[in-house]
Amino acid sequence: MSSLVGPDEDDPVSRDGTTKPPVPEHVQAAIRTLIEWAGDDPAREGLLDTPSRVARAWKEYCLGYTEDPSIYLGRVFEEVGGYNDIVLLKDIPFQSHCEHHMAPIIGKAAIAYLPTDRVVGISKLARVLHGFARRLQVQERLTAEVADCIWDHLQPQGVAVVIEASHACMTARGVRTPGVSMITSRMMGTFLEDPRSREEVLKLMGY
């Protein structure tokens, strides 16, 4: 099989000077098998380095398995000048992959919470989203995981998460309906129990 290993494997250093992680042979072999099953020749020049590139790409796509997103909510701030209204971060872009076809899920999220006596750095909400998104996912679970994480670790009065995304497993295969997006939401606490609060947060999110 050595004839199928391209120059990418002989040069473990990328163009930017960083070291490329090694890719086990059995992983590359699996990708070559898939290429061949799809109808192409894994030994042709343009595909020689593809197995290692695909493997490294998937390691990057799935970085969420190596982290606990809740760590981003560990540092909170209590000196907020008496602020006790909605905190909202919206139009957060994200990318994930569906666990059924391993096809891309590309979309945006809006995350809001109503604090009690503590807030978190606003960028940490996006980091929580990305931590869960960088795994094989279904959108419904991703929505719930983000909301539950914020609810459990910030203990706010309310949490609202809305995710809108396009699924390549539907747009690029199967029913093939490009331009279609899916919306999921999870409301907790005040946003679930009080219709006026729910209406307010959804309006702020643009829904």
C-alpha cells in the first residue's frame, strides 16, 4: 500500500510551519475504500493525498469531542451595574455535521438568557455553541444541549436558544431541496412560562 501514500505523508510539516498530526494507516485505508466504492481510483495522482487530508479535516470538524463546552461558563461577572434584563447574542454562524449522513449542517443561532446575579463574557455563548456543534449532531439535540448548558451553569431566570440551519443531507441529496432551512428552539424558565417574555426575546432575535 506504500505506493498509495502521497507526498503529503512524506512531509509532516505544513506550509505555515506547523506540524501535521499523523494519520494512522487504517484510517487512510478506510477513506481509500470509500473513494473506490464511490467509483474513483484512490491511486490516481489527484487523490493520493486525499485520505490524510480528509482524516485531518474530520479531526478538525469534530474538535468538540475533545472539550467540555461548560468550561467557557466558568468565569462569571457580578458587577453589572444593576443590569437585570435580557442578554442576547444573535446571528452566530456555526457549522456542524449530521450524524445520519455526516453531511454539513450550516446555519446561525441566537442565544439569550435573563441573568439573576451573574453574567458571562458574551463571546463565551458562541464558544458553547461551537463546542457542541463540532460533533456529529442532530439540530434538535444541539439546540437542547446549548440551552441546558447555559441553564445549568449560569442558573439564570430564563434561557432561549433558536437555531436556523440548512442541512446538506436534504439539500444536496435525497429530496434535494436547496434553500430550505430548519428552525428549532428551546425555551427555559421565564421564557417558557411567561408568554410576554417569550414574545419579547423572540422579537429581539428577529422571529
